[in-house]
Amino acid sequence: MLCFSLSVFAVARATTPGHTLAAVAKTAQKKPTGQKADAKTLLDNGSKALAAMIKAARADKGLDPKTPKNKPFWKSTQLIAKNLKMARTGLTAKSNDFFKGIAEARKAEEQMKVDWQLTDSKNEKVIENGKKLGHAIALLRTDFSKEAARKKKGGELTAKEKAEFDEIKAQQKELLAKIKTLEKAAQKDKALEKGLREIEKQANHILKEPATVDAYIATLYLLDVQIGLVRGYEYYVDKPWRADYLTLVNWTNTYETSYYEWEASVSYEWASVDTSVDIYEGEDVDVSESVSDEEINSEESYAENESFDMSESEEDEVAKEEDTDEEVASDDDDSMEDASDDEGEDMSDDDAGDDDSGDDDSGDDNGGDDGGADEGD
């Protein structure tokens, strides 16, 4: 879901790229398409969509990876490619690399949606395949993760889980304090101000979550989105206060360390990956065009091995250009996000039962996008 310009590629917050993780909780409100997929099928679909997206982007001169404003998009695309490869290797070996690859790909996909808006591109093929890529990754995350297995098990939170949930909320309070400081500096930067507001709303949403299993799992999913937003908006930050913003980026790294410690301690029934799940309306993962295995390997190899590094002067150029870019700050139809992405935060709405769900999961959460608070335009 390339969030902004890609209609965001499932990249635009209004709806997190694929099926914003709350989708799992709301499937009862959607109509099944009759299609089903297991973990391997979804990984194959994701790889095909990624290849089709890269192929379309490489054929577009306006998305030249040597152009500074396009590099953030290509860098996040590179992260997706590398992590999907890790996930495939992990699935074959039945190792934790499968879960890590999907979780990191989910964050990178959200990051890509934010970075996409910097390109100002309206390439329909990139947007279409970006969304399908997001759908596949989101379904893998919500249906074949250790979190999904824990949610299915149900029951009450364990003492350890309660302690971890409390720690996450404490981290969110610290994050809110940092955001308040940054908001003062970002007042003249409407796009960045919007991104900080989305991150802030997500943090407030997490703080109000009840101590239930559903709320805990929904929070872990939402943190994927939050981390992707933090990393994506880094390219919007002007040089004078870039060091201050890095405190947010460093926070994401700290959280990941503790998260993967948790994941390594949790067992998983690998037979679950062979169970097919329903594909609902708005979760389309099938690529319309023909993409051969050779093309998939070629496009993925390009994304993985090319250098999209940015010099400090290029970072300054992109941040400065973005300050005056009205399209970046607006709710653009050319983003990669779609309505199905809005669900990430809503997974625990039934449990919370308060205004918190109504506000945070509404269009306002995304800064007015498509009604999703999870992703943030």
C-alpha cells in the first residue's frame, strides 16, 4: 500500500496496505470471495505482486532510482524484497525467520507507502500491485503469525503478557513526549505534522487498550504500522532537527529487540501454515498480468542488490522539496492504501467498547484518509 501517491500502495495510511491488521477481526463484516490461500500461496502472491510493482516502476522514467526523491521508495522496496526472501527461507526451514521476515516486510510496506508520496508518481500499475503486495503481507501477518496463534488460543493474559503490555504502554508514553517536542518544530511542515499526528493517535489508542488478549495482539500488529510510519517520515525531516527525530527511530530499534526476544520464546504449530484461510473482499492478492518465475527472480534481485543509498545533501534536498509539496501533505487518491487497511487497530474494538475505538479507528486517525487510524496517510 504505497501510502500516498500510490493510493498508496496500500501505502497510504488511510488504510494500511493490505489489510490493515484489524481486518482479521472484521472479516465477519466482509463477504468472502470464495478464494482461499495458505502461507506458501500468500508468499508466492506477494512475491509476484512485488515483482510486478518493481517491473512497472523500473519502466517509468519518473521513478528513476537515481533521482533523490525516489530513493526512499526504492529503499523501502528493497527492505520488502529482502524480508520476503527471509520469510520464504524460514517457511521452508520451519524457523523463526519466517515470522521475522513477515513482520519486517509489514513494517517496510507501511514505510513504502509513506515514501511513495515523495515520488509524486501516479503510476497505476505500481499502485495496483503495491496494494496487492500489502494485502498478501497483511494476511500472512494476521493469519500465520505467532500472534494469530495466541489470539486463537484465547483465555486471559498471562502475568508475563500483562507485564509486556504495560511496558509497551510505558514506551508509548515516552514516545508521546518526544512527539510533542517534535511537533513544535514541524509546524511549518504540513506533511510531517500530519505524520506525527498519526503516530500520536496510535500511541493514544494503545494507552487506552484494555488488558485483554485481543487488545494485546491488536497492539502488536499496530506497532508494525507505527514503526513503518516513524521510519518513512524520517525522510521528511529538515536537517536542523534531524537528530531529534532520530530518537523516534532509535525507539523502534529498541522495541524490536524486546519483541523478537518474545517471539523466540513462543512455540508454534507449523501445521498451521498449511491451513488455507478465506480471502475477503478488499483483500485481492492476485496479480492480473503474467509474471514468470524468471521475472520474479530478476526483479527481486534488482531490488535486493542495487544501491539506493542517499547522501546527506540528497536527504536535505528531499526534505526541503517536501516542505513545499502540497500533494504530499494532502489526502491523495494516488496512494497505495485502501479501505481494507483500516483494520489494524480495530481488532480489539469489541473488547474496548469505548469511544477510544470510535475515534482512533475512524478516518481521523489517518489524518482524514480513508478512515483508518492504523496507517496514517
